[in-house]
Amino acid sequence: MCELCNLERNSMWYYEDDDFIICNCTFCKIPMIVSKDHDYDISGVITEAYIKGMVKNVFHIGGAVTEAYIKGIVKGVFHGKNFSFRKEQGKVKNHFHWHIILE
């Protein structure tokens, strides 16, 4: 069973919509953005092109999910603070999530 598919509210949750959750990682205690969908395989780092490719297959929101779209969500949640993403899929390798490094 994938622990990201069954997220429990046992850490700080900052944001939730139909496609994503932003919450603190229970392992490393920093924020992360997590897809609510587990219908695709991830190997290594997600690229802008990969995200654009998965829109039709996963998110079903008419092409709006790009890295820029995800950055916009995060920027709004953290009130314009500077941040970067750690895109490597760490402990959970087959479910989209990026850790958010606040500067």
C-alpha cells in the first residue's frame, strides 16, 4: 500500500485541492507537494516535459499542470517566500511528490 495514496493528517497540512496536497513530510519534516493520483510511474527527476505529458493521463485539467503551475500553488501557500524543489523521489519512489525547500 502506498503511504502517499493514504495520507493521514498526522502532520501540518497547508493546502488541498482536487489534484494536490501540500503538507509536511512525516519523515523529514519539511513541506512537500503530493499528487492525489498514483496512476503513473516515476523514475528519477520529474521534468517540465514529463509533467506536461502526464496532464492528459493523470490530472484531467486541460493542460494546466506544468512546473510553473505547481510553483504558483506553492508561492501562494507560502505567501511569496523564495523556495526551490527537491525533485528526487526519495522514500516513496513511484508516487509524484516534490519536497519544498523554503529559503
